[in-house]
Amino acid sequence: MNSIIHIPQAGPLKGVVHSIWQAEGEPSFQAEHIIPKGIVEIIFDLGDPGTTEVLIGNTAQKLPGCFINGFNTLPVQLQLPRQQNFLGIRFHPGMIKQLLGVPAGTFSNQVVDLCLVHPEYHPRWHQLAEADGFRQRVAIISNWFQPAAGNRSPQEEMLDAFLLNPYTEEYSVRNLARFLCYSSRQLSRKLYALTGMNTEDTLLYKRYLHAVHLMHTRDLSLTEVAFHSNFSDQSHFIRTFRSFAHLTPGDYRKMKGHMPGHFYQNVR
């Protein structure tokens, strides 16, 4: 299984796309579990679309050739084929409305076939499938989305930065609204459009995401993880983590893979 990632460092694309990644080859496992990661992605299945099964909550379906998935508050379970070739584009959340005409929160906890909603993504799938490797695919994606850069307010850019940053200061609803120059009501509407959550729920979600980040980057006890993620106590940490990941922090730590938010079962 080969994985590669490109993170735009400069230029217009940097304001639209957070990263572009590709995973191809034969996975050594049959089942992949992805706990909520706080990202918005468009993913192209360049292998054999319709052979990967996905379960989000109680909704099961086959993955289409091109789909979008927004901020999840439920875990995702994948049953993988023998061979896979996925290409993903992780976006700044605020760009989705500009690109697709609807906000990113529309796609929370679901997989939406973009070829049905926006027919232009069908020829885009073919263009990427026929490209000569990852570098050429990055160039193609740059040509698609670079023109969308700009025409965004500093507030919108700051809001995206807040959502994408794995760690942020501990804010109250009022203080975050003041920092981003919104009223509390405006901020709640903005965040709901982007994430499907109000401000208070988004702040709790950010604490959970920071805990996941720490479990992959720091050698800390779970008590220390809870403290550094600004949970009031260990029981609050465990209760919140379980509400999103559907398993305890201790269970996740035992099973976690090399990639934050992922663990694997049924080794081939």
C-alpha cells in the first residue's frame, strides 16, 4: 500500500486546498474505521468504483466514483476491496459553498455522489484516472481550483484557520465570536453552515480533535491528554470522546493506526 500527500505551500491554491493525497495498492487489512476527523474532502475512487462498502451511522452504501464528505460526528466504517486507488482533496471548509453552491455542513455525516449533483465531475474523474501519476494529478487539480482563490473576507479565512488548526486556545462562545469579529448569533449560523454544529458543539468537537492529535504526537497519559485538551475532568473527556468515536480513548489508543483518526481490522 503506497500513500503520498501534497500540501500547497504558496500561491492561490493554498487558499482553497489544504492538502491532496493518494493511497493505492493492496491494503493489508479488510476493514478500516475512521473516527470523526474534522475535515471536508472530495474523494475520487480511481480504481473500481462501487466495490468499497461504507457505513456511517445506520446508513450503508457503496462508495461512488467521486464523492464529498463533510464534517462527521459519527465514525465511518469501510470494507475495502483487494486493490484500491483513492485520490482525496481536503478543502478549506469555507470554500465548498463557493465551489459547489452549498455550504460544507450540507455534507456532514454522509457520502454524496458528486457526479449526480454536479455532472462536470464525471469527466473530471476520467481526466484524473487517465493522468500519468500523482504529480500530474496535482497539476490538474491546481488548474481546476486555483481560479476559486480570493474574494474571501479576512473573517472567513480566520474561521477556516480556526477549524483546520489541530490546536486552538480555549475559547468561550463569546470570546471566539469577539476574536473572529462576529456576533455570537452570526458565528453560530456560520459554524452550523460549515460543520453542522453550533458554536458550543463545535468548541467541544475541537477539544475532542485536539485529544486525537495529542494521542498521535505526544507521549502523554490519558489524564494528561484530557488536561491539555481542556476537558474539565477525565469522565467528561471519556464521555465526549465516546460520543464522537463510539469507543473510549483507551480503546482508541490500543487500536489506532499510524494515521490520526484511523484504525484497521481483519488483516489479510
